[in-house]
Amino acid sequence: MSCLFPVAIFGTLALTSIVAPPFMYRYDFVLLVLLLVQYLMYRSGLETIDEMKVIGVFHIIGLLLEIYKVRMGSWSYPEPGLTKLFGVPLYSGFMYASVASYMCQVWRRLRMDMTGWPGIVSAGLLGGAIYLNFFTHHFIPDFRWWLTALVLLVFRRTWIIYRVRSSTYRMPLSLAFLIVGFFIWLAENIATFFNGWRYPDQDQAWQLVHVSKISSWFLLVIISVIIVAQLKHVKAGRDKSI
């Protein structure tokens, strides 16, 4: 259930790769479906208004990154569409937002808590540096491995506590980053297979996305966790004041 929105994205991409949508371009149809799914999730109570705000923020963050990366030639969206901005379909931001949606859903369903959170200053500065590195590594050296080392250092004492029915478990937050990053990499392979977007080495024929992309998703997941964790912190403080 926590993966409902990501499944909607990849399911729509898979279906539209087999059956062409009537009366509109594929990218436009995918955007329309995802807007409808988000509306239904909100109306049914599967997502709260605060979670919708987080998803919206992450959609914007992802869309800005997509526009920049497509401009730099990192990947492309080869199909036409009316809802493309600077060569990027607007639905693409939802692929990033789906990570935030998953984080919000799983946080609530598994009644998650964290111990040893480093604080918004340390976490926020690290998240900002990670996001900036996605842009700057085209012009200056890539600091992803230095940032990864910083992640392990900053979050070394941070553990996730989660509940499954009556049992309580915990794991290091950095391990959770890696696990989620791995599954996003698997989803990325599915999306590129169904021509959701295309990397330069996939122009002639589809091939597996390089495993080094797991490190990129590992770092990107951290940004979503920081945003969601801060939302939960603010909301908890708001509830206590009532």
C-alpha cells in the first residue's frame, strides 16, 4: 500500500507502452492519470494535506533537476507532448514525488520513529549539498563519494524504529537509504524499459541502467527523508501545542 503511487506511475508507463492512449500524446496521458491518482488518494484519506504539500515540494525539486539534466544531455524524453517544459514532460516530477509519497505512507503505516536524528541544521546542510552536487558535477569534480562518507558520519547514530503488527524492529538509517535506493534503481530499469525516458547508451537498444546509479538514488533518498522527517517534527510540535 505504501508503494501505491509508484506502482501507479510504472503501471501507467507499462500500459501506455503497449496500448497507445486515444486522442492525446502518451506523456500528457500519463500526467493526467497521475493527477487523478493523487486526487483520489487525497479524497480517500490515503494521503493528508500535509503529505500532499511534501509531494508537491518534491515534485518541484525533481522537475528542476530533470530540466537541468536533460539540458546537459544526461538523459532524454524522446516522445512528443503538449505538457513538456524545456523538453521535460511535467509527469517526470511525479517520479521524484513518488519517493516522498512512499516515505510518507510507510512512515504512517509502520508507525516509524527515529532516534539519534542529527538535527535540521546538519541534515539540511547535507541535503542541500547533495542536491547542489547533482548540478555542479558537470563543471567541477563529483563529490558524491565524499558526500556518501558524510552521510555515514552524520547519520551514524540515527536508527529507524518501525512496527509490524505487534513487533518492533529497528535498523540504521543509512542502511534504509541504501535499500530504498536499490529498489528505486530497479524501478528505474522498469521505467526505461517502457521508454519512460532514455539514457544515451539506450538510444539503440535498451540495456540495464548502470549500477552506479544506485549511489545517486541513495543520496536522493536522503533529501526526501530530510523533508519528510522535518514535516513530522513540525507536525508533532504542532500537535503538542494544541
